[in-house]
Amino acid sequence: MPRRSLRGIALIYVALILAALLAVRGANDAIAHRALGIEVDRRLVLEAEEIGRAGALDRMIATIDRAQRDHDSADLFFALFDQSGRQVGGALTLPQIPPAGYSDFDERAGVPGVGHGRALTRRLTNGATLSVVSDNDVIDQFDAMMSRVQLTGLALTMLIVIGGTGGMIWEISRRLRSMQRTVDAVMGGDFSSRVPQTGTGSEFDRQATAFNAMLDRIGALMNDIRHAAKDVAHELKSPLARLRNRLAAIARRSSGNPLAPDIADALAETDQVLDLFASLMRLWEIEGGHRRERFVPLDLAALAAEAYESLTPVAEDSDHRLTLTGARAVPLRGERNLLRQLLVNLIENAIRHTPPGTAIELGVLPLPQGARLIVSDHGPGIPADQHAQVIRRFGRLDSSVEAPGHGIGLTLVDAIVRLHGGTLMLEDAAPGLRVVIDLPRDL
């Protein structure tokens, strides 16, 4: 079943109501018109029977004259014909005798005084023929008046329905936007954000209460996990630091010892573990959202130029070509140190994971609502189905022990981007990898 937006559902709802109202109006018109037609036929029969009961031709003529003077039958016309077909009574002049039974005619029939009529023609017992004609112009006027009344009612009803539906959509959309802002804030790392409540006890408030309770529970669990992880990291960091110092001391005393290379390897491994703990602590701090308090106006293009100048020698040492393109000034709000770390991580990743001679391009472009940062290379790239894997914590394409890095470089980049309310995309540079980051000007 195709998904429809709230506005689309409301339009369908209004269309169904309009169709139902039009159907009801059509049914009312048909019922009213049929009822009027039945009433006209009944009157024609009653008048014809009353005239027929007069018996003699002269009494019939007198009865017709009284009926034509009667106010209640002012919209009825009579024509009485003798056995030879000669009209002997009635003020209605007919060019010819209508067929027996009921018949309808309009102005084309040329009946004076009657534009649209219904006729009943009967053969009487004395051999005479009686035609009773009803002028239906009054009925047509009544139908027109009823149509105007119903159309006016239909228009007023539709205005009420559209206004009520529009108000309902506005209120639901407002509540949904409020919830979406909370979801976006939580996704960006602000776990203190909650859905606002009006205190009316409405269905929306009850939903907001349940949603906020869920966020409270998730936040509590996240804090427990974060604190446990920090406690473990702190508990391990001190003995690891002491171990590292002892290994360094042993390495200094073991010069020329056959075990010196092994001690140096152990020292290097310990440094990597300490570096991993430092990266994890930094990642937990970023994901906590507290660094937003340090946001200041800055120039992303200037930060990119600083990263380019500091890392150009590193790129040249590994035989990579690093270039910088883009605008001279791209203002936005952010945390300077984190954005600098983001740039360094991306460039170092490109240097580390591409062969010598690879060109690496760094670009900064202004956007209507922010800035775009692009780091691309012409190396082997990353398969599209593994883009999510390399962003995931400890996610690496090469899972071997000898593979460089800890697998959290892009995870840190992604956390910094989300902290700034931006988006991170990995694209195929054909060949190579293109990292595209869009950052809003103000968060």
C-alpha cells in the first residue's frame, strides 16, 4: 500500500466528503423532483375525475369554468372536445388533441401561456375528450430555488469541513514538528531534549508523556553505559600508563639486549591502547553533546587552510599530492578544535588508506544555509555496500590484526558532524572515495 502524507490523507478525506455531499444532493433532487411529479399527476387525475363526474357536456363546461376561476387551480388549464373533435370548453388552445394518457411538452408545442407542461388526456363516457394541462414553470422555479439552497448549503458545509480539516492538520503537524525537533536533537546527541507538553491531558500530551518517559529511560541507560565505560577506561588507563612507563624504562636499560625489539613492540602496542582509550574518551564526550556550549562563530575555509598547511608535509613524505580548493570565507558556528580534528582525521585517513602517488583534494564550498566540506581521493575507494560499516565504531574493511588504526576515525568524524547538526555522506569518486559533509550555518 503506498504511503500517503497527512496532507494527502486530508485531501482524500475532503474529496470523499464532497463526493458524499454531491451524492446526497443528487438523491435529494431526484426524490424531490419525483415527489413533485407524482403530486402533479395526482392533481391532474383529481381534476379530470371531477369534471368527468359532471356527466352532461354543458355541466362539464360549467365545471371547467369554475375550476379556471378557482385560485387553487390557477396553474391548471383545460380543453374539452366533443365527439367530433371540436373544442367546446376550456381556455386552453391546443393545436391538436394530445395522445391519451400522460404526456409532457415544452415551448416547442406552441401552447399559449404554457412553457413547460404536463398533460393528462382522457376519453369520457359521453364520448367527449378532456385534456388537463399543468403549467410546470412553477415546479421548475421551485427546483431552481431548491438547487440554489442546496448549493449554498453544500458550499457552507464544505467551508466548515475544509476549515475544520485544515485546523486539524495544522494542530497535528505542529505536534509532529515538535516531536521531530526533539528526535533530531536526540539524534544529534542532545539527550536532554524532550517533547513539550501543554498540560491539557489530551491524546497528544499522553503521547508526549510516554515518549518523554521512553527518552528518560534511554538516557538513563545511556548514562549508565557511558559511566561504566568511563570507569573501566579510567581504571585501565592508570595501570596501562604505569605499564607503559615500566616498559619505557626497561627499553632504555635493554639497549643491545636480544629482547629489545620485543620490548619496543610491546611499548608500541601499549601506546596504541592508550591512544585508543583517549579516542574513546573523546568520542563519549562528543556524543554527550556538552561541547555545544563551546560553539563560536568561525570560518570553515580558514580551518581548512590551516589543516592543509599542517598536513601538506605529511602528505609529501608519503608521496601524496594534497590540494585545497573552494571559497575564501565560509562562516558558521561550531567548535573549532573538533572541526579541526575532523579535517585532520579525514585527510590522514585518505593518506593512510591510499597508495603513494594518490591525489587528495580538500574543498570548502558555501551553501545557502551553511557549508559543504569535501575530501576526495583517487585511491581504491570503498564499496558502496560497506559505507555504513566503516562509519560504525571499530568498523574496518581490513579486520586483520596488522591493519593500521582502531576503526573509530570515521566514527569520530560522524559524531562531530552530528554534534554540529550536519550530515555525512560517502560517495564514489570514480575512482576513489569522496566524503561530503554538509554543516548548517547556525545550530
